[in-house]
Amino acid sequence: MPHDGETIFAKIPFLLTRCSADLRYLFASDAYAAMIGRRPQDVVGRKIVEILGEQGFQAIQPHVDAVLSGERVEYETKVNFAGVGDRLLHVIYTPENDQHGKVHGWIASIIDITEKRQAEERLAAELRAMTMLREISTDCVRYDITPEECLQKILDAAVVIARAQKGTLQVFDPASNALRIAAQRGFGKPFLEFFEFVEDTEASSCGAALRAGAPVIVDDIGTSRIFAGRPSLDILLDENVRAVISIPLNSSHGYTLGMLSVHFREPLKAECGEIYYLDLAARLAADYVERRKAAETERLLLAEVQHRSANLLAVVLAIARRTICEIDRASFEGRIHALAESNRQIVNSHAGEVQLRDLVHGQTRTFASQITIEGPDIAVPATHAQNLGMVVHELTTNAVKHGALRTATGTIAISWEAERSPTETLRLRWKERGGPTILPPSRTGFGTGLVRGLFPDAELDFAPQGLCCSLEIRLRGEDDVTGPPG
């Protein structure tokens, strides 16, 4: 007969069990039984190892030994239930004593945090993916990075985002009317030679995606009709590849400019949850390839214009020699050459930096009357400007909602200093005063997560009198390129 307490607790939505010193279940709540796909009557009286299985029991055995020695035990671990799979559990064991004080069993209070942890991991993975793609998008507009390096960065990010092991990034080669590998990660020579050029008729995932103009997911190449009986299957198996995702690099005008593929060591048990971010990586690569093609076309046109301009100036000089007196000729020619040199410098000049003062002011101008900005003139490289702009915007938004900008009397002081040697390091400080009393947040919100995601070493002090934030950023080193190539 169950205890009265057990009768009551059996129906509540908590995971509760009572177990005996001989490692049998004496009681199991409905919720606990449901978690493992059983009924309470199918659990009570059974040995714990029979329900969990040997692997699951080994995970909890040290804690069982501890509670049977009289200790109260609290732990968090992954437990494999036979026929169910892994569950992440937070558990408290409370020993039960008989009238002589001897431990004869224990009560287990359990919280299944599997879904909660999975949601946290998905959120963290999404934040990492967004941060990586944002950083790469910044890299793609730098002038000290080659197209090969940029495409490799995009591919490496895609492999990490998808939690794959290998990958390729191909671009369309007009000369061969095929896809050509422009970046790869993890592959050997036989694979690279076999897939050096891929047409839409090839027995491959990228060939299939090229034909469809849409992503292709092959969850197991061994059972896929794409590779059945084809040499490409053996090539992939030799590379220890069992699954692949290929996403076309479609331009804004609807043309396929290339292909992004990520490869997995194991078959995919379900559709890749990061497909959205892989698609963003493919779009980023497509935009970059399209911009590079447009820039190359522009460069050729510009070179033609410069060539024609040089010819025109030569004609002007020839005419000048015949029509201007000797005393004025040298001055005239010098001015023409200076004009030509100015034209060349204008064509080759690029803006790759942002003034920090303008950056901060642009994000805070709405509240200029409550904000003071102090610091030397510093040019911030584009790679850091976007990060800083996002952080200043987030801090301003937080101040409006919870801090100094919530009241008319609140103030914010933004200041910075720079250390020039041996590397150029920026130290920026945000200090709020005069707002409502600040309480430390009970959880990590999006803003705090964003600040620490972009600047892991950022110091956030939620003091009662106002939030303080300190950042330290290495802007450039001694060997870093400080401007566009000349």
C-alpha cells in the first residue's frame, strides 16, 4: 500500500521517486514515469538498473553511494534511460533513516532541464552565428584582405556554424562553364582533383543544387540516389564523409555565382538546424563575389578611362608645345602632370576608418543634452566601428529603459583614451549617474549578451547609483595595415 503522501504526490507534475537501499523503486510519480515512457506501476518494485540501463545507472551510481552513506546530494548530469535516450537532470537526493538512524533508502526530487539547456544552447549558437557572420561581413569590405582570404573566412564560419567537419566554396568559372573550388577545408588531393570542376550534370550534391537552383540536403550519401553507383560516392567515403549540404550562391539578379557545401562525418539524423545561417553565409558569399566581379569590371573600365585620359593629356601637351611660348611651357606641363597625379590619387583613395567621436555622437545625438563625450580624436578601423556602434546603441537603449536616460536629471559620461605603444589600444568608459536605483539583472538579457558576445572582456558594473561599462580594444598592431594599398 502506498503512503498517503505518495498518493498525493503521484499526481503532481513533479519528478519524484523513493528508492530502497537495495536499489529498487518504492515509488514513482506519474510525471517521472511519463518522462521515461512508462506507467508508475511498471516502475515500482523494479531495480533502478533495469529502468535506466547499465550506462544510465553508472552516471548516477556515485551519487547513490553518497546518499546511502547519509549525505544529502545535489547534482546535475546527463542520464541515459534505456529506450528513451539522454536526459539532462538536476537532482536532489535526501536520505531516509529508520528508527535506529540507519539509512534504508532515499527520496529523489528531479527537474528535467533537457529542453531548457537545449534552448540555451540554440540561443548561444545563434548568437555565435550572427556574430561570426557580422564580423566576416566587416572583413569583406577591408582593403588588406584578399578575395581568397575572405572566401576562406566565409567557408570556415559555415563549417563551424553547421557543426560540420569539412567544406568547400566554389565559384562559377565562365571559361569552363563549371564550378571551380575557390576555398576548401579538410579535404585531400584526390577529392580536390576529382571535384576541381563540377558541372550541373555531375553526380554530386553541388551538381544537384546547381540544377535545382536551391539548397540540397543529403542526410546519408550511402542511401542517396544522387551518388548511387557513381565514382563520387567512393571519393566521399574515402574522405570519411557521410552527409552533405550544398547551397547555391545566388546573386541579387538571380544568377548562380557559386556553391557553398558543408560535409559531415556522420549521417544527419534530422534536418540541420543551422540551415538558416548557412543560407545567410551563402548570401554573404554571393554578395561578395558579385561585388568583386563588379569591382573588377569597374577597374577595367577605369583603367580604360585612365588610358584614354593619358592619351588625351598627351595630345593636349603636344598642342601646347606648338602653341605656347617656351617660357610658359614648363609651368603648363607641370600643371597638367599634377592634375593627372591628383586624378590617380582620387581614383585609388578609399575610406576605411571612422572617427570615434562621430560614431558615438551618431548613436547618442537624441540625448545630447544629458550626455558628455570626452576623448582624443581617434580613427577606428571599420572592423571595430560596427561593434562599437552596436554596443553604444545597446547601452543607450538600456539607459532609456532602465538607467540614467529614464529621467530628465540623469547623465551619462562617455570617455576614452588611447595607448599608442606597442599596439594602439582604445579604452572606453560609459558611466551613468542621476537615474533610478539600479538593481543587478536576474538573468542575462539580449543587451548584456550582445555586449559580452562582442567584447568578452567587457566589465559591466550594475552599481546602485548607475551602470558603468568599460571596454578595451586593440585597434591595430605594429605590423597591421593602417590604410589602403598605394
